[in-house]
Amino acid sequence: MTVIFSRGEPMRTRTSASIVRRIAAVATAAAVLVTACGSDDETTEGAGTEATSDAGGGAATGGDCAELSGDTINIVRNAWTASAIQSEIMKQLIESELCAPATIVDIDENSMFTGLSDGSLDFVVELWPSGVVEDEQAFIDDGSVVEVGPLGTTGQIGWFVPSYVVEQYPSLATWEGLADPEVAQAFATAETGDKGRFLGTDPSYSQLDEPLVANLGLPLQVVFSGSEAATVAELDSAVAAQKPIIMYWWTPTAAAGKYDLVEVKLPEYTEGCADDLAAVACGYPADPLVKLASAKLQEKNAAVWSMLEKVQITNDQQLELLPQVEIDQRPAAEVAAEWIAANESVWSAWFA
């Protein structure tokens, strides 16, 4: 792998043979919701409390919970909108259908592996496999962290511009257009001087952009906005003024549709092309997302494990949910509750 920045930690170089991950971004702060079972919603920062196994394994099913019982299920919420919504859906269903207490733990995608390994965290719904680096892969290899199957969503990171930018500069259909200093300078700001600004997001996100700019010899300077929300604010301002902007972004996201974003074609990704940071000169891979769990979850609560194996969330379903949080600014917990109420035919199969 190439350089990745772990959330909440100093920048570090990662050396796995797989390449970057994604997405990135900012998780909308999910509001506290009282679930159908009537329990108080608790959200935890950090790795949570390590759980011990129930003697009997899973929780009872049925959806008519007089009270919640058993060990608390600790669900990972990473710092992007899809994770915020997915974790709320899982929490609410675990409590209403399995009668087990659940809590959401805010933790970055890099730090979560230790918690999943030791059982203080139980599962994460959305993992971008291309971002798994050597030290994280070690937890999967030793069996303490388990891939529980595909989620049903395929993600794609890349370089994006609004469509009007390509109309103005047709050469920007591919990265070669950025090699022209006059074209690149269209993105310049006071901060970047003669170079064009490439807008990054949160520097903790998996990204290749700084070495890629250097190795392709492009007259650009990467400037990080700091968060998904800050990037969207910059994008919104640029689109309103019809000004050029080029940025790190990914799909599926609501912003890609709202702002009519077009992906700038980078050199094709091939296996191993990002292994050597000094030489990386390829784009990002398509990423079929997977679910990840602590190996201890199966003993702790077999019913939750069985549910997680069956969970499927498609790109289309993501695009139905994401705009409600990203654009309408609704709480993720509220959006999740409405989706559950309207989609029993979908999620009931997860408990079959």
C-alpha cells in the first residue's frame, strides 16, 4: 500500500500491498433515538468496553422486546455519512428484533482493528478493502478479525470536477489535461500561487493524491479541507460561482449527483501499482465493500453474527439514504428509523 493517514493519529506510512481506500469523510453526528424497544440510545467514543460472552450464545428473536438483555453489541461508526446511517440501522434492528442492547462507537477506520481483534468492538458494516494495510491485515490473517461477506456496495475514489469545468476545459476528461500549466492554473488560489489547488478532504482518509501529483509531474498543490463537510462547502461555493474546482471525492455519495460531478480519468489501476510510494502513478481501484467483525462476536451473540452475514445494502439503497443526511441535513438516526419502517421486506431477510 501507499501512504495512508490514520484518523486521529499523526501521519504514518503504510506498506501493505493493497492500495488505498476511500472514502472518507465526515459522519453526520447522529442524533440520539429511542428505539422501538424503549431503551436509551448511547453513543460511545473510543474502543468501548470489552464484552464477555453469553453462556448461551445469541439473543432471542421476535421483535417484541419487553426488555433488552445480554451483552451490549458495540457497533463501529467511522467518520463518513454512509457509516453513520448503517450503524444506526444495525443498532435499531438489533434492539428491536434481537432484543439485545447495542451502542455505537465513534472510532476511525484505522484504529478500529485493535478493538475488533480484542472483542471490545463487535463489527463494522462498511470496510473498503483497498485501504487495509499490512498491520491491519495481520488481524485478519490471525483470525481475530473476520470478513463476514460482501456488503453489496461498490465504492470508487477518484479525482472529480463539476461537469461545467470539463465543458470549459475538455482536456480535463483525463489527467493529462492537468499537465498544461494554463489549465492547472485555473484552479489556483492565493494559497497555491502559480500551481493549481487540488482539494483534499480529511488527511486521515486513505488517499494517494500527494505522491500521485508528484509522480505524474502535475503543477498542482494538494490542500486538505479537513473534513467531508468542509469539502462540500467549498464545492457548493465553487458551483454557485461557476468557478473551477478539482477534488478528492468518491461514490456513492449524494454530492456526486447534486453537483453533477465528473471523474477525471487517472492512469488505470493495476494490481501492485501503488505498492511503491516513490513510483505510484495510477488511479484508485473499484472497491467492493465488505463487512468486518470480531471473531468473538459469533460466541458473544450468534443471532447478531447470523444477521450480519445476511446484511446487504446496494449502491441504489445507499443513494436513497445519503441525500437525506448529506443534503437535507437530517439526523442519521431519524433517517435509519424511517428506512426500517418502510423496508421490512428488505431487512426481514437478514433475520430469516
